[in-house]
Amino acid sequence: MSLFKKLTPRLLRSDEGSVLAEIALSIPLYIGLLSGMFEVGNYAILHMKIQHTVVTIADLMTRDEEINESVMADIFQVVPEILAPYNAAPNTITIVSAISQTEDIPISVFWQRSGGGTLTATSELGLEGETAILPNTLTLRDNETILATEVFYHFEPLIFSFLPETTIRRVSYFRPRIGALQEIES
């Protein structure tokens, strides 16, 4: 017992392990903050990639006076390349809709094609042959077309599995540079 009585005051005065205890308590906090910064950065970069994809696809679609199925298929093959390093195939779908009107037909989806991935999603602008749902700020004259490109991406958090999965949607509206593009050549 006398050894214990001799060591007790010395142990109470010692502060050699105090820094180690503080570090041990703060490491989980730092790991959580670092992981959160990584997750937020990944989410922000993904949003920028999707926005770049939707604008690029819309721009490519509106360059020519006429468009056919094989050109559209080639353009859709660009989507995974733009979204790299994100896995585009199972997580994305790109939908291009030609929205137009004539004297006889009100604002409608004249044609619609999808590609660039295998995600299941439906255009929020309407289906081919139906009345189109456009923002109030977009107006059309007779025989004028808007090519609306929608990109959907199913996002799953990399680190924080308790965060909800979500489908990100971006849309871009372009007018054809030449012609009306009211139909696709086969």
C-alpha cells in the first residue's frame, strides 16, 4: 500500500498524456468534417458536370438544319464521356424533346428521343404527341421550335449512407440555328 500512496500524488500532478487524450477525442470530429467536405465537393462537381452535359447535348442537337436517328445516337454516346468519371450508364438518361407549334397544332412535343444511359425517367415537359408543358417565360411563334434537353442523374452519396438518394434533373432550352427541326429523318 505504501507504493500506491507514493505514486498517487505523482500521477495527479502528471500532465504528459493530456494532449493525447484531446487528440483522441477530436479525431472523430475532424474525420467527420473532412468526409463532409469531400461529399459536398463531389455533389457540387456532379451538378456542374450535369449542367455541362445538358448544355453540350442541346448545342450539338441544334447545329444542323436537319437531324436523323444515327446523328442522334452519336450525340447520345457523348454523354458518358462528358460525365466521366461519374458512372453514367446505369445512373443517367438524356431526353431531347422538339417542342413546336403550327397554325393547326398548339404547342406540342413533335418528337422525343432518349439515350446516353439506362436510368428510367419520364420527361417533365410531356410525351411525344402531347401538349407540351413549358415555363411561362418561353414563347413560340408558328413553325418555330425549341429543343428541350433534360438530363436526369440518380445520385447516391459516397460516404454518408444516411443521406437520401436523389435524382438530379437539369434542363436546357435551345432554338435551332437553322430551320425548324420539327421532324427527324430516318
